[in-house]
Amino acid sequence: MINKSKILLFLICLFFSVDTAFCQLSMISTTDNSTWQQLFNPPSNQVLYQYPGALCACKMFTDPAPSGLYAQLPSLFVEDSNSDFVWQYWDTNAEDFGFLRYSSQFSVPRGIVAFSNGDMYVADTNNNRIVKLNYNANNVTFVSQNGSAGTSIGQFNFPCEMTSDAEGNIYVADVANSRIQKFDRNLNPLNVFPDNRGAPEAGTTPVNFLGGYASVNSGMFLGPQGVAIDLVDDDIYVADTGNQRIEHFSKSGAFINAVNLKNSTLPGISSNPVITYMDVDQKEHLYVVDQSNDTLYVFDNNLNYLFPSTGNPLSPFVHLQGVAVEKSQDSSGNNFTHGDIYVSDQGRVQTFGIDFAITNLTAPSSVYEGPTNPASRFWV
């Protein structure tokens, strides 16, 4: 049976969190070690988060959802402590929340993506590989791995953020190779992009990557650490970290436009940003992490700037790391976005609602509506 005292504290936390302002986003909850201890009284040696970084949230088919308050909760995967990841889930057998700390000899993993059938992929950054895992019946098992150090297709040099498109294909920010690689769910390279590197590197054969060498030219990158897909049209966004800009591509890999953030005069944007993780919600808003300034920048799908946020004014971001929007897949494997925003910073993951209406696409003072049904999306 569900512990009624836990539910009471859960609802109290919900009541006090719903009206907390997050600039133009509505804060729903915070998950950290103290909250975890208060709600669920785990053994004293269990620590939920130490140094949370990359994260993703995905509703699993293998998690039969209980009715009522918890019906829409996703599983939350958070890379932590430079060596493993924490997986939070609803335990249908115990009727309680649980978490599992998983490691497979990772070395500073910096990217993760998960799917509703239980497949999940980790960018094992210092080992220059992608590890495929599977979740089933509240367990995580190793499936396969792919990749090695190098510059050939399917090799990596410091893989970082991962994401997926509407068909479930996987994209990896291959940082030191200055490219974004694309794979299918079996980690086979998908050679669907034109090779735009120019002579003498480029050929006429399609490749599985955007970029390919360090450059300031449009369509190229310098150490890109982030990649995100707009699941409405599969447009691709790249955090071109070294060039301090965001680049925008079509599904086919054609360059569309870019926004340069270095020495920007846009309000709230630092003159020297370090942009890394990013994601896109179902309303086609792009969220971009600036780690050096603990700020989350928000753009529309054509890279028009909307607003910045440094977090809850009462508890602003400290060592801001990652951002992810909840996703799911249908029975045919098609990927779609439908949930809240998850943001990781020092020792915690915060949840924010995305049910807001933009009244002015250019002014940071735009007015937004809060979550319409926060109880169904609350995560602790």
C-alpha cells in the first residue's frame, strides 16, 4: 500500500512549488538529496545525486502507470558523479518511487537518450564509445557498445550530448571531431547528409555527419557540445560551443541560419557564453544551457531570442549543467515530445512546466501561463 504520510508530504511540496516563478517558466518541483530523504527515508548511505549533468526523461511502456496522481510520470535518467547514472522510476510492485545507480565502467559519460521500449544509450565520453542498455522490470542490463577513438565514421573523439529524431534515430555531438553523427537504433551509421567539408576532404558520397572539421564557416563547427531535434519537423540545432553560436539545419542537413552569441547585445546573454546542452519542446521552443553564466536561454524554432532565465530567484542555478524535455514513443516507435522541462545543476534536478503562451516573440518580458495540470506531471 502507498504510505499516506509520503503522499501528504508529496502534496505539500506540490502546493508550495506550483506558484514559484521561474522567470517566464513555471516551476513544478525540485529533486535533491534532502527532498529524497524527507519523502522516502532511504538508507543513510544512499545519495540520490552528487554531480548531476546530462539527463533525459522518457515514459516507459514497461512501467504500467498506476492511476491518479502518478499516471504521467516518466522515468528520469541523470548522469552523475562522472562515472555512472541515476535512474529514477515508479516501482509498480512496491507502489513507491525508486532509484538505481548504474555503472558499466563508464568514464565521464556526458550524453544519454532513452526510448519507451526500454532502450537507452550512454555517451561514454572518455572511452569514446556509445553503450546501449535496456530497462525491463525495474532492471537495467548491458546490451552492446559501439565506437572507438578516431576520426572515421562511427568513431568518436569526446562524444557528448545525444538526442533522437521523430523516427528514433540517434544523434551524437562528436566534440573534438567537430561534427554531429547520426545512427540508427542499432548504432549503424546513417549516411544521409551531403559532405560539406570541401576539398580535399569531401567526396560525392553521403556521410553520417554534419560539420566535419573545425571552422568558423556556416555549417561547420568548433567543438560542438550540444545537439537537439525539433520533433515537429526534425530540424536540427547544434550548440557550436567553440564558435559561441547556435546553428540550425533542416532534416536533410541543409544549413538554414545561425545566431551568434559572442558579444551579443541581446538582454540577459553573456558576452562570453559556454553553450552546451539543449533541447526542444512540443511548442518548438529551443532551450540552451550557458554553463559559464548559469543561465538558460530560450529561442523559438527560427532562433529568434525569447528570454533568459537564471532559475528560481530564491534559489538560482549554481553550476548549471543539463536540460531535457520529456519524450515518449508510440507503438510504432515514432518519437514525440509531450512533457515538462528538467534542468540539472548543483546536486539537484528541477522540473518546470512548459504550458505557457507567448505574447511577444522578441521581448524578454513576455507573459506566460503556468502549468494547467501540475499534479499529473509532478516528479520528486
